[in-house]
Amino acid sequence: MLLLLIPSCLTDEVHIQGSGLAPDSEIVLLALDAASMSYVPLDSARTGKNGDFSLSADVKEARLGLLRSNGNNLVPLSMVPGDRIRIRQRSGEVHLKGSPETRILLGLNDRYQELRKQHVAEVELKMKQALLGGDEETMRSLQADFESRLHAFYVAYREVIEGLQPGPARYYALQLTDFEKELGFVEQELKTYEEKLPNSQLTLALRRQVIQFRSTMIHHTPPFFEAFDQTGLPVNPDMFLGHFVLIDFWAHWCPPCRAENPKLAGVFAKYIADGFQILSISQDSEEEEWLQAIESDGIGAWQHVLDADGSLSRQFNVFSLPQNFLLNEEGRIIARNLSAVELDSLLSHTLVHP
């Protein structure tokens, strides 16, 4: 009898029970899918009168999951076969039991912000103050210090990542780092996942991310996208074929971006007659702040796209600001992360200009 019962106790199912949510809410359990690079639903339910719910899913390997309530992200999850997870929402905070790695995962954002505060927050504040005061000399003097502190931050954050076991939490931690500045480290992480978790969804997803990032390197054609500009007109990269175009990622809250914007306006005015174009993509979440910054910085002469959900930034693997990509007439990337001065110099040798 004991031998017959043992197999029935072994299961790959993850069970999640929750309470404290609003009654009659739609709760969806999702997992990261490497093929689509998106979260796909595994199970769903509606909360009862007391805000309780129960979900389950067959999980053959450790998966990065996500719980949504009425379409809003509630909490990310590390799901291991056989997990029994209990979630309770109280006073707007989510409390979790039964998944140690999920608790580690939930602490990663705070640890990331702590390290940024420790290493770069002070100089970022000084740069913002210099920007607001129009002090370009101070901005320039702070730039080298900022780069040095940023490097120290990445070194410290690498140690956090390396201290985790290969799995959902470590993969989640990698999503917070800057693939451009840390590409060598990320590629080494991919080798670790390929060795420890071959053909897992996490490994396949990280491999796709590395391949996608390489597509935004020099000599490659960047990802295609379709969006609408600040006037409601459609825009996509193919519209700029036959022209040199700078795809510039920025935000109103980014001091280095705001310092460069007026300089970019000068470069644009200088070379527009030769066919040079700019497409700016903002990571702002509020349309009003975005439009005010465009007007204030005098950069409304070219097209702007609001990337409030971060989807375009993820396609271009933009994890920090400012970043930009210069495309030639064939739509291939020929330079990355140029200052306005560097851009002016490059265009002066590339475009016919009297």
C-alpha cells in the first residue's frame, strides 16, 4: 500500500493559495515563455467573497512566474515543481510563504536600489542640480566621477547575482543590469545557465536576449517596431531608409539626457538639409511631463515616441539612459552612444555639408 501511495504524492504541480484580495477579482498565473519572450497564462481564477483564490499549474522545471490581479502585476514568482505557495495581501502589501527563492527574488529590486544609492545617487543628484542651474561646466566635471561610480556599482551588483543559484531569481536579477555595459558578464552568465540548466525556459530566454542584444550592435540592423509620434502619426524605422537617423533614448528625469537635448537640436538644424533625421524615444510614464520636456529643451522639430511601458527599450536592450544608435541610409547601426559633439564630427565627415 505504501509503495502504491508514493507515486501519487510526487507531482510537478505548483499550488498557489491566496487571500486578502478584492472580492470577485480575476487572478491569473503566468510563466515566462522563451519562444514568445512574454508571460503566458497557466491558470486563472476569481477571488471569493473573502478575496481568497486557488491556482495550480504543471511545472516540469523551475520557471519565472507572475501573478496578476485584474490585469495588474501583483507579484513575480520563482516556481519550482512541487511548490506550495501561500500569498496574503494586507494593507496593500503582499506577504508570501512556501517559496524561499521567491522571497529572495522579491528582495532584489530593493538590493539593486540600495547599491545605486550607495554608489551613484549622490553624483546623480549633483548632476541634476547642475542641469537645473544651467551649469554645463559642472556637468562635464561630474561625468567622469559618475562613470567611475557607475562601474563600482556594476561590480557590486555582479556579486549579488553570482551569489544566487542558477534559476528564476538569478535570471530576474540579470534583467536589472545593463546588457551594454555588462555584456561580457551576461554572456558568462549564459554559459553558466547552459551548463547548469540546459534547454530550460530560463536558458533559452537568456540566449534569445543575448542574441537580440547583439542585433543592436555595430553593423547590425536594429529591431523593427511600429509606434505613433507626439502628433499621432505612425512611425517605424523603415521610414528613415535612405537617410542617416539617430534613434535616441531619453527621459525628462535623466539629467545627462536633458543636457544633451539642446546640443542635439543644434546638430539636427545643421544637417537636416543633408537628410539627417532624429527619432527620440522617451521612457517617461507621464505624457504631460514628456511633452513639457520636449518644448522646454527645444527638440520638437523631429519625431518623438513615448515608450511608457518600456517595450521599445526592451527591444533595443536599453537599460540605462541616455543611449542612442546612429543608422546609415541602409538602416544599419554604424555608431552607438554618441555625444552631440561626437555626432557632429561624424556627420561632418559623412554627409555632404558646405
